[in-house]
Amino acid sequence: METIAKHEKRQTRKEAAHLRKIHRIKSRIMSVLITGSLLFVPAMTVSGSTLSEPAPSGLTMTSPQKPLSDAPLLSWDKNFDAIAYEMEIFSDNIKNLDPLDNDSRAIYRTTAIYTNFYELPLYEISDKLPKNGPVYWRVRALKLGRQAISPFSELVPLYTDASLPHMNAPIPRKTNQMAKGAAMLYPVYGWIRPTNASSFEVQIFAEDPDKNSLARPISVYTAPIAELYDTEPRMSDTTYYWRVRSLGEDGKPIGDWSKVSGFRTSPSDHWKIAVFGDSISHGGGRLSFGPEDLEYSWLHYLDSNAVNLSQSGNLTSDMLARFERDVVPFHPEYLIIMGGTNDLRSDEYTLENTIKNMNAIEEKCRRYGIKPIFLTLPPINPANIIRAFDEPTTPDWKQRFARFNDFLRTKPHIDVAKSFAAYSSENGELPEWLGYDGLHEDVIGKQLIAARVNAEWETAVQAADEWFKQ
């Protein structure tokens, strides 16, 4: 962010209060999601950069009695609008720091932080550290181009002890398996990365390797980042297990295996509702958040729990091809179907074939005694898709989406697109505040989908029941 003029610094407290007000407004959005009134989320612009979030809070606290190692694992409260974070380290408790700009007096700075956890390699700058006493650190939230979306946090002391051990293994990010939306047929594994890791090895087991030392993995993956989308469906009446370890630049292991984590997605749990779709239903958004971040799953906000049978990247042809394998074993009473976005935004696939695939999925539902409920598609934003993924969008996507949604409205359906119409930009595109990457809705967008499903659920169920009788 550009440095603001000195006479503007006295406005800092007023600006911080304004940011807190923005945060409260966002938390109240759900109360008007289903109404027809248009809602605008305000923001504050300082020297050309827009700050829409409060400063990070909940920073790791240390003391002389409770120090961390010289590679301390630091954390702060998650910001669901952040693409990345910037951290600064200072050798002194500087009193006149500008909360709206970085400072040249920092002895360490990084913007390569993509979660609200970071193992700080202080040992790499040991010559710059004070001989006695703490260093001080602060952090702020960034968007894709590394522009700030929040002020820096308060400066916090960090006490360390070089004799303490470093983090010797990745730390799995655990999801509450009992939470709504947590049951995924295609799991996504996430972990906190040690700073010295270049990549990771992930092993999947059908039994607990901690209890059986002779257990052998059923799948082994290599991941370049601290997240892995499983390419195989994992359904079982028993528990699957996974663990991860760091690899160096030479591809050889560094440190130990992580603790073992388990999960279970079982057809025998008699799921009444299942969701079948692509990445919009699989979960994730804002580039840095995956399906394991349940706040980015619209299933998490449903009134009733549902098993997630979606797979990121799917075309409607993929959904059709995997129906018997992935849907039939669960045999839900109602199957919520949301697909077609990947087909219709590309000129490689025709509208006619997309409709044909959806009709075929509907017929498979009838064949296997499952009642389908289709969701109409929210809009996309081609410019933001280019920025985020460098993928083109066919120029006639609006017409294709409109015709496809009209087709879906002839079936048992829930009109998700209708909710987004009130919030779309003037040209009918997905606004950035609802979906930063132009394709996947963020937290508020996912809540908007769920709110529409909840509001129209009973009507859709009646339509599906009538369809089933025909």
C-alpha cells in the first residue's frame, strides 16, 4: 500500500472503527439474502487501496516464561476474505508504526503466507535479533495482487528460545467430521507446512498405521502445496486414515510423519440428501481456501445435513459417467444436482450436449429410485476468471447460462440464479464481493446459495415427489 500523508495518520482510529462497522454489516447480510432489496457492502479507500477488513486479531502470545523456538509457529484469527497475509518482524517495540503501510525498519518481511499459520524462520536472521528480550511482529490481510485489505495488527512481542525444538512434521488441519457438509466423497487434505518443506508426500490407509505397523498405504500422492484433492472416491463403512511428511528440494523426506488423521464417509449412514456437482458444490473459494474450510461450502449452511458427492473440475459428462459408482451406493432419497458451469463457460462444449447430459442424469435418478432437485446456475465473471486462473470464457456465456437455467426450471428445481440476480453487477456478472475469482462463490455467496435452497426446499421436495410418481 502507498504511504499516506502524515496529516492523515490522525484518522487511523476513525478508520479502524469504520472497518469494524463493515465487519458487522457483512455478518448481518444473511437477514436480507432472500429479499428483493439490493445490498451494498461499503469499503474504505486509503491512497488508492481499498480496506474492507479489520486488522487481524488473536495473534499468538508468548512471554519470558512461555517462549517458542527460533522457528516459532505463529497464528492469528482466520480472515475469510484474505488471499494471503503480510508479516513484519522488528527488533524493537517501535511506537510510531503506520498501521496502513509496511515499514523499512522491519528486519524480516514476507507476503508468502496463505493460511493463518506460519512457521517463522528466525534462525535465518539470527545476526539481526536482539541478544536479550523479544522481537516484535505484526500481520495484515492481502488480496491477490498483494494489496492490503486490512490495516496491520497491533505489534506483539515474540519471546524465543533457540534451545527449543523446531516443528518436525506438518500439522494436519482437522475438520469437525460431525459438522454439516464435512462428509465428502472426494476428501481434501490440508496441513500446516514447515517452512523448509519444498513439497509433501501424503499416504492414505484403510487401517490405522499407528496401531498396525505393517499397514501399507492404499494410495500415495505428492503435493506441491499444503493441500491435496483426493482423486479417488473414499466411501467405506470403516475409517480411512492419512498422514503427510515434508520433502526437500531433492525429493527426500525431511523430519517425521505428521500425526495420523481419520475420516469416514459411509453409504450405510442412510443419507436422505446428497449433493452432486462440481467445485462450486465441492467447496472452497477465494483462491486460498479449499473444501476442508467448511465456511466455503454451501452445504455447511443447509438446514439439513447432506453428503457431498461433488468433485472439483467436473463437466456434466464427468458427473454422468460416475453416477453409478459415486451416487448409487448412497441411494439418497433426494439428490441435489448442480452442474454445467464448466461446460457453459467454455466454447469446447455445446449447450445442447450439456442439456443432454442433465437429462441423462435425471433418467439415471429415475432408474435407481432417486428424486432429483436441480439448482440453477449463478453467474460468473470472465475478467476475474482470467486474473485468477488465466482461463478464457466464451463470449456468449450469458445466453448459454440463461437458456440452460430456463431448461432446469422445467424440472424439480431451486432457483439459485434468482438470488444472485439482485446482487449481480450491471452487466449481469458475478460481483467480486460475492466471488473473488469469478467462478467460485466466497463465504457470503455460499450462504446465498444455501439460503435459497433452505427457502425453497419444501416446494422443491413436493415437485420431486410429483416427478417420481409420473
